Amino acid sequence: MASTPAPNHPPGTLKLFSVVMPARDEEESLPSTLRDLHNAFAAAGVPHEIVVVDDGSKDRTWPVLQDLRSEISTLAPIQNPGPHGFGRAIVYGLNHMKGDAVAIMMADASDSPLDAIKYWRLLNDEGFECAFGSRFIKGGKVIDYPWVKLFVNRLANLFIKLLFRIPLNDTTNAFKAYRRTVIDGCRPFLAPHFNLTVEIPLKAIVRGYTWTVTPISWQNRKHGVAKLKIKEMGSRYFFICAYVWLEKYFSRGDYRRNV
């Protein structure tokens, strides 16, 4: 498990774990996703809220969320009024969360609630400021990953790993967790789309926050349609990587955290 040294955060100092979950046209996936997540957190004793951001859905996503509120007490749905986009929806959720730590999770049940609990333990019990999962280290697992996307994913992550010289091979996966201080320290965010998934962790690493990597699992969605369009995202991922790379090597530490 790759990591940087943990700072001196006393164990158990975090009070609330927020989950920010962007959702566009996810009426079929949300009920089971949210029930499983809430039940897992409750069983593990993780104090939490689930901030689902309806990002301009055209189906019954918002009515479904309203129905689930009576069943899931920790559910806090909000609507992004626009402009829309995966990254914009996440930032909107980050702006409205109440927790002092946050995990970004997908609405399609591809991310495991048990892995989210591992993230909470790494942040709260071990004092790390960032918890990054990898599906491609010992103990990690992927189920029904489309082979074209898998090939592109491995190439993109190898490029990022070499470019930034970091022992992290799954930077592009959105499912990661951060203390609130990291989120605030990485603002402002530029990426309006899926490229936010690399902007946040790369900024956190470059700006000197402590992090660790743990194996996680991923499974393909059972309902709905994937929103990521590979052809549309290539140049946007490259732009964000180039932007953070320039910060790392040419900003002379102007944006690094104050220790």
C-alpha cells in the first residue's frame, strides 16, 4: 500500500463523513445504491450524510430521491440548477456538504460501501488527509469492465503515473476520500466534467497533503447508461494534467499547504 507519512491527527477527531454523489438519470440505480450505502454505514457506526446531487435529470431521479428521504434519514438530496456537468455537480455537492471529510461515490452502485468504510477508517483512525483506492493493486478487483474502457484506462493512468512520478495507478477513478481541509486547500476547481476526478487528487498530492492507497473493488452498472464519453474527455484530461504539472514544477510552491 503506497502512502506518504501520516500527519499528527489524533484518532477519532472527525465528526461527520459526507458522501457526495452526482446523479443524472439514475432513477433505477439510486434506491438500491443508497439503501446499501446507508445500511453499511449504520452497521459500522460511521456518522454520515449522503448528499446526492441531481444534475439536470430528465427521468424520475428527483421524485425517487424525495421518496427515499422518508426511509433514509441521512439522505440530503439537492438539485444543481446549472450549468450541468459531472465535475460541476460534484463541486456543487462539496459546497453544500456538512461533513469534515468526504467521499465521492457513483450513483450506479459501481463503488463498494465497504470500501467507503475503509476510507473513513484511514482518514479518521489513521489520520491521513486523503484516501485513494486502486482497483489494480493486490486485493483490488473489477467486475464486468468493458475491455475498450479498461485499455484506455490503463494507458491514461500509466501516463499520469509517469508524468507525476507517483506510486498511484488509478488516479482517474472518482471514488476517493478527503478531509474537508484538503478540499478547501485545492480550490478553486477548474474541471467541469469527468476530468475533476484527476484534478482533485493530483492537486492534493502536489500541494503536499498526506495520502494512502488501499485496494478497492468496482463493478459495472446494472441499470442505466454510462455518462463518460471517452472521445470527448481526452483533451480535457490532458489539459488538467498539464495544468497541475505546471503548478508542480513552476509555481515554486506558492500553492502548497501551510504545515
